[in-house]
Amino acid sequence: NQQIDIVLDAMPEPYKSLLQLRYIKKKSWAKVCQKCAGYTEEHVRGYLKNKALEMFICLYYSGK
């Protein structure tokens, strides 16, 4: 979906990579955490994931 690509491109790292790797490329949390170096897996699976999804939803619906 073009709108999804536009929203993801507007997102800063590591949120963009987290969503792309986990939900588009279907990578394991271990692989996602490697990309999000410096954060614990617990932090990535909790706070960062929730923040990324919240940011995505806000950007997606503000563009409609």
C-alpha cells in the first residue's frame, strides 16, 4: 500500500525499522532487536513497539 510506505518513510528510526522488520518482513524479535542496537529486547517489544504503532496510527490517519 502506497500510503503505508509514505507513513513509514516519514517515521524516524528506530520506529520505522521496527515496524518494517517485524510486521512487513516478518522477522523475529531477536532480529528486530539487533537493528535497534542499544536497547534491551524487553524495551523493544514493549515501549518502542507501542510508541512505533502509536506514531504510525497518528501519521496514517492525519494524512487522510
